[in-house]
Amino acid sequence: MGKKRVIRKTPGVSKGLKKEIKIKSTQKIEEGKIFISSSYNNTILTLTDFEGNVIIWTSAGHVGFSGTRKGTPYAASKAAELIANTVKKIGMNKIHILVKGIGGGRESALRTLAARDLNILTMKDITPTPHNGCRPPKVRRV
């Protein structure tokens, strides 16, 4: 028989989210955009000012999930909570949300942001769609 391994929880594991949120600019920003890029493997959220300068970004992997758990709706909602806390901390009044991609975390990230009492002005889907782009592979004949 092999050796027994005793795994103990460290204080950092129970907290989950990072302690301190680093923000690039210290000035108060009135209006901003949140970009949600959702794929089957991960969900990435980016908070920018209205010109497009990145204030903070986070993802399901950045929050602490790894492997296939990064693509889950729960992981996306945790990443959205981190962005929502940053928006409250900065004091943004107006938020525009732009969603791109088809993934499991897309809807849950939107719901989390909507439930956080943010002043959301617009929600827009910017998922790229082909206008008859690449030629599909030939049909298999079996």
C-alpha cells in the first residue's frame, strides 16, 4: 500500500478570490465598457473606459479555476463578481456590456452583472458571423 497523504486547507484556499484588486488608473471614471468573451474553454471579462483603455481584466482561470472547470457558468459568474466589485470601487455610473462568443459562461456572467445593481445602459452581442467565408470540407462518402 502507498503512503497516506493528508491535505490541509491553507488560509488562502478558503478565500478563493484575490485579496487586492490592482487598478491601473486612480482617477474617477464615469462611463465604461465591459467586454465578455466567452468560449467553450474559458470566459474572459475586460473592463475598459469609454475610449477602450483597459482598466482591469479577469477570466475564469485568473480567478482560480483550472482545466475543464474554466468553461463552466459558475466560473464565469465568479469572474463577473470580481469585475462588478471593481466597477463599484471605481465609482462608474454608466456601463455598456458587449458580449462575444458562444460559451457556457456568457449568460451567467450577464446575469451576475445585472444582479449587482450596476447602471447598465446597453447590452450588445458582437459575436463575429461569417458572410459565407471559408469553404467547408467536402462531404464524406462512406
